[in-house]
Amino acid sequence: MADWTYAEALREGLRDAMAEDPRVIVLGEDVAYGGPFGVTRGLKEAFGSERVRNTPISEAAVVGFATGAALAGYRPVVEVMFMDFLTLTLDMLVNQAAKYRYLAQDRLRVPLVVRTQAGVLQSAGAHHSQSFESWLVHVPGISVLAPSTAGDAYQAIRWALRQPDPVVVMEHKALYGRRTVREPAEDVAAGWAPRATRRRAGQDATVVSYSAMVYTALEAAERLAREGVEVEVWDLVGLSDSVMDLGLVAEAVQRTHRVLVVHEAVRTGGFGAEVAARLQELAFDGLDAPIERLGAKASPVPFSPPLEKAYLPSVEDVCQAVRDLMA
Amino acid sequence: MRIPRLGLSEAGGRILAWHKREGDPVEVGDVLLELETDKASVEVTAATAGYLGRIAAPEGAVVESGAVVAWITASPDEQVHAGRPSPGPEAPAVSPSPHQGATSGWVRASPYARRRAAELGIALAGVTGSGPGGRVVARDVERLARGSTAGRWREAVARRLQATVEAPEFWVTRTMEVARWIAPLAQHPQVTWTDLFLQALAVSLPAGSPLRPQPRSPSGLQVGLAVATDQGLLLPVLALPSDLPLEAIAERRKALLARARRGQLQDGDLGEPELVFSNLGMFGVDRFMALRDPSAPVAVAVGRVGEGVRVEGGAIRATWLVEVTATVDHRVADGAEAARFLQQVARYLEQGEGARWSQG
Amino acid sequence: MEQTTDQAEWLQRYRLMYLIRTFEETVARLVRQGEVPGFVHLSMGQEASAVGVMAALGPADVVYSGHRAHGHLLARGADPLAVLAEILGKRDGLGGGRGGSMHLIDPGVGFWGATGVVGGTIPLALGTAWARRESGGIAVVFFGDGASTTGIFHESLNLAALWSLPVLFCCENNGYAEFSARAEQSPVAYASRFAEPYGIATARVDGTELWTVIRQAQAAVQAVREGRPFFLELEVVRLAGHYEGDVQTYRSAEEREQARSRDPVWRARQGLLDSGISEGEVAQVEEEVKRQMRAVEDQALAMQWPEPAAG
């Protein structure tokens, strides 16, 4: 297979993990039928309905169930169909799953994986488009991954299913169909860890992003290159304290002296604030301009296509932000 | 009122002093400000008459060529909108100096600019910010560092040296007999050996010759004079028509040098030289090779005029000799062409009908 | 008089109930003395429920509880010193001082956690029950009747019934949800009624009568071991406030006196005496427990505080 889609990579990650480890189970609404994006297609046929479990529309109870099963040694993967519905599971995730290891002094662990899917695409609207990663990273005890490539999506699933503690894999609906070249190394699950990855080199400014916005940043970088501005683009991949290492990004900042953080989530209180704060801690005297942040407008996600388009940071928004940084 | 394009320099410079204040009447040609550029200090004159309105770039500001540094208004009380215009050709390229807001002693500067200032030993209070809102950013510190320690010329020299080092060059030296000039020069103390050599060069490099294929100016051969000043080496340009009398050459040269040493070079003094001339004879140097300017295909170095001997037909005679060395850009001319150029100079000095004097 | 086997067992159950009561009285006094950080919820009046249900369980079973968990944990066999030390926030407490009264966890005795969020452990019991279905163990979750108005309670009942999960729901109905009487919380008089439409077997019993609780719990556990959920509602009394220090202005003196007459410890003691165990034997057990708790208290108070971890 020369290339694969993001959704195929996730499916293969689940399939490989289930084949290797009988404790891995998959739960969620419609997962036995493949789910709305087809990620779990074929898993029930391969592993049976005991391990690939359709659930009622009870997000909280299902994540609670999975937490209880994880405490007993299973490795449940819960698909929360839209990240907007993650709100319904937060008591389980935040107050139960994330706390157990600490409160039990490591004598109980919760190797739970929650796959959920965020992002704006094709007028999904106010209840099916949101990005809540900054809520999750605020909770010690949960790891949060937001892969942008098929390779990282595969590895994120495999990595998450090796962890002894809760992991949320934040997928993006606009990425499922994105096809990328399959690197042979991606077949080797061991050794991969979520780490900030440079997607493009440049010396004039550093753009930090993750998930689908990485592609917006890359497109902006190409446009800026035609103007003579070379932008370095970093893809964080891992967002939570447990998996984020900004050391290499800080080194990049010491070369470029300018930083823009771009994400799809609303700017205020968004994850970019954390990145900006950390980068100024790590590279304060390398900054020649304030760290800029770009995120969605402070509004519920609108429905109508032109409104939806205006809601998100565009390629031109990224370009203009970089130009402002260069002033 | 914009900073004019100054000779070679696209980069503009630093405003050393304003000679007019806001509200002063301005006539065409009035010196408005002194600008320190890559090469030298330059007086910038008014192109229109009126009143000096708001000054947008204070003393110390680093401005690009084309930058708006002030507005000249038709009446003394005309208001100039004070806000920073939206970025575009009309915007001042510099923002108000941090000095203006520095009453608290705090200079608005980026963290990286502070680090660079500390590394370069620059006091931030002396740096004018070109960043948003007048913030001092790293490029301001670095620009000032190049200017404050050694003058912007050092940067220019280094840049030019680099440019010429990268070009293929060769050197040609010829010893020339100049005994016939001892007496005339003694009679005209205002004229020096340099003036004589300059005339020889102007005559020997007519437009269209291999080393000067395309004349750059109708005002004559553009000769860059390497001038040692307090600020270091400068390279003002003297325009030499081939028929210019020696006294006039001497007069123009001295005026140019005086402006260079005073740091008051004018716009026309900073063109692109076609030839760089350097005379170290007064320092007792016999022979050396001059650096070209990247724009000049040839540099001519003249050593000491001294007594020596020539052997002609087996007879030895005492005479006055000088060694002239040409540094030539090989991409423009080859060795034979360079040799012919020196042959022309030698012929003028040794056999020519004589110098062009303005009188007698 | 020679004790029968039953009598020895009864005396042992009573000892556990009396330990829980003494333990909580000690905690209440330490609260008044300012020795206990944070919130404490006492379960006085629920001793028969805790001891009775645990009596029906085996070592492979897993127990979850809510915020009123001291009795469940002690009844499950936890070391009173480790529990008290945790409630005091000491380094050698059950959780190293990380959790306190509302976050007691002791995997060593199959007690997988209390919670500060009402209803929070109910679905966990479902998952654990499913995961351990082949080990022969079941999962039990204790919660108050106040949890029965949460969404997670209903989602969990539905899922447990849908998937036939071997889980025992133990609702301790003390008539109060936090500070409010049941009638202010729900038009449904009893929590177990919510289980009926899901097809879950239910029983509602007097949770202050130890022998009744044991019998009903054994039947319920048997049903669960056969592979289906069971909902056991235990009508208990609350002899303390919602939390220690609660002045209970919302309860009349008459009502409180009536509750005291249903004190499960007193009723168990009467039962022992009625069965022929002498006052002296009972008093000896009580004296031993009091002595044990005095020692536990002294040791716990003398323990070191935890060191904040580096980083």
C-alpha cells in the first residue's frame, strides 16, 4: 500500500492493536457498523460483537463503563462521535478516569482511550464542530493527542493503547479522507512517541499548529515564500503536559525570533495561550515580537457556508499574521 | 519629504541631526537634515519650499530610502494628521523615537533586541525603534551596532570587500617616468601628483574603452577617491571630464575631500565609481594593490614618486619614477586590455603633449 | 454459656458494626477538635447496610461507593488505622493523604473507590462487572437515594439491563439527599422504582436490621452471580447530619428521636442479647473495639504529614 487515508490509518491502528491484545475493546454509538466516518468499519466482523460494542446514546455511562473495565485490566477504546458530545462525558473523564492513578497511588490505573472527532467541516454547525482540547489539557492525568497525518494517526492509536493512563485522541473530520504517503517506518509501532514535528523549514518566523490547521499553516507558508518570507511550520501532535515537549520549537524560536500559534479552537483560552506562555518561558530573550495567536472567532460555530468560512482562521489570516509579526 | 535614494545605497541611514525645526520656513535647497549612510554623512536638502510640518523621524531614527521623514506644508499652521497612516507608500518608515516616551527611562524593546543590545554593548536608550509602535527590535540594535562602533562605512567596506573577493581579479603594474612634471608641479603648489594622475586617467579611459565600455555619467569619468577620514575609509566620487584643467581638478578634489572629512558629502558625491583611485605615495609606499568597488571594473594604486634610474641604449640616467598598479575585474577586461590601459597612462605622463592647464 | 457458630459469627458482625460506629464517633470528635481537614460525611445509621451487604460478598467481588464510604470500606475489611490516617491526611494513610474521606480507595480489599461526585462510580461498576464476568466476581456499587435523580444513574440502569451486567446496585435510602427530603427531590417515592421499567429485579428492605440485610443481600448477590443486575434498596437512617458539623436545622427533634429508635447498632445489640449472648460478652467486644480505636487514634494523630512531591 503506497498511501493511506487518515481514517484507514486509524482503522489499521485499531485492527493491529486488537489483533495483538485481546484486552482491547471498541465501544461507541454505531461502531459495529463502522461509525459515521467509517473508522471502525470491519472491526466487528474481524473481532466479534463482544469486543466491538454498539452502545446506547449514553456517552457518560459508556465512558464510565470503559473506565470501570479499564480499572479491571481491559483496554477500552471509546468512540465519542463528535467532540461536542465529550461535554457529556466530562465527569467520567475528568473526575473519575483522570484521578484514579493519583488517588490510588498507582495501585489502580485507567488505560482508557477516547477517540473523538472535532473540527469545522461542511456546515456541521454549532453542536458538531467544536474543538475542546484546551479543556482536556487543563486536567492533569489525561494525555491528549491531535495527529494531523495518517502516519501519526496510526501511531497515535498504537501509542495510546500502550499507555497505562487515559488518552484522548482528537481526530479531525476534515482529515479522514486525506491521503498521505505511507512511510514504511509507520509499520513499526514501537518507538514512536508524540512529539513536535517540523513540517516545513524556514528562518523568518515559526508557526506552531496541530491537527487540520497544520495544512492551513503550510499553505500559508507557501504563499509567504512567494513574498520572500520563509516560515517554519511545527506540528505539535501531542498537546497535554504529559506528551508535549516544546524544546525543539523553542530552539526554532531562537532562530526565527517570531512565533505564531494557530488552531481551530476559539482563541480566548485556547491551547495557543499555553503554547505562547511556554515558548516565552523557554525562549524569552529570543523573541523579537510578541507571540501571536490565531484561532476561531469568539462565536458559536455558525452554520451557513460563508459564515462558517469566516469563522475559521484562513490561509490569508495566517499570512497576514506572519506579515504583522515581521513588521 | 522623503529620504532620497542616495547613490548606491538603498538602505537609507540614520538621521544625525535636523537642521530645521517644525514650523521653520523652508526654501528649495535648504539643508534639512544630516543623514549617516553606508558611506558617509550626507546633507539632505529640501526639494520643495514651504514650512516644515511634522517631523516623523527624529534624530537617531534609522530610515530607509523613500521613507517619509517629515511633511512640508504650504502654510505654517497647516495640520498634518498625526496618526500613523496605514502601511503603504505614504507611511513613514519610522515610528516615533523611544526617546520621546523615555521619560521613565524605560525603552520599549523586544526581549531579543535587549539580548542583542547586551551582547553588542549597545545602550538601548540610544536605539530608535522601527518595530510596531516604535518598539526597538533586534534589527535596530544590529544596525546601530554596525554604525555606532565603526560607522556604517565599515559594513559597506566589508560588504564591498566580500563582493570583490568573490570576483576574479588580476593585477598589472607599470613603472612610469614622471621627471618632466617636477618643475610644473613646483610652479603650481595647489596642484598635486594626485591631480596629475587623475587627469592622466581621465584622458586614458575614454568612453567605450575596454575598461569603461559604458560611461555612467555625462559629467565625465566617475572616479572613486579612497579617503582616509576620522570615520575611516570613504569613497566619494569625483566626476572628471577628460578636458578638465589641472587646477580645476585640484579644486574639485579638495572640496570633495573637505566635505568627506567634515562628513558633509552631498547626494552627487555618492555615485557609483567607474574607477577607484588610491595614492599612498605620500606615506612612502612604493607599490600596492587597491581594492575595487564592486561597481568599478578597475582600481588604480599609485605609489611614491621617487628618484630612480633608467637604462637606455646602455646608458644609465637618473630620473623620477612611480609605480602604477591596476586591479582589474577579469570579467570585464583581460590582461592585454589592462596593459594597454597602463600604456596609455604612461604615454600621457611620459610623452604627452603636456598637461591641460587652465592658464599658461 | 457456650457460643454457637452462629453466635460467634453474629458477635463478629456486631464487632464490625460497633467498630464503624466507634470509628465515626472518633472522626466526629476529631472534626470538632479541628484535626480533620476538609469535608467528612458520616454514615452513622448505615452500619447494618454496610456490614450486611459485605457479608454476602466474596473476595473476588469489587465494591464501589459514594461520598459516605467509611462504613463500606471498614466493613470490607480495610485497616482502620490506614483509613483514619487517610481521613487525617497523613503520609501513611490509605492514599498517602492524596484523597481523604471522599476518595478512599483500597484495592487490597476489593474496594475500588469512593467518589465526591454523587453517582460518579455507578457506571464504573458496570464496566468492572463486565470485565470480571469470567472471574466469577461481581461488582457492587453503593450510592444514596440522592443519586437516583442524576442522569448517569439512569444511563447506567439502562446499560446494565441492556447488557445483562452482573452488578449489584445498593441504594442506601436515608430519606435525605444532601439537605433535602426525598419528596423535594423526586415524585417517585423510592429509588428502586426507577429500576423496575428497565426490567431489573429489585428489593426494598429495612436497612437498619442486620440480619434482614444479610439475607436480602445474599439473595441479591446470588441473582447477580447468575448474570443479571439487581437493585437493592436499603432503607436506612441518618443519625448524623449530611456532613459532620451539619446542625440539621431541617430535621425536627421528634424525627431525630424516632431515627434513634431505628439505630442499627442498637438493634443488632438487642438481637445479640435476644439470641442469648450475655451483656458481658457484648460489653467485652465493645470495650475491645474502644481500646482498639483509642490506639488507632493515637497512632494516626502521631503520623507524619506527606512530603509534597518534587515537581
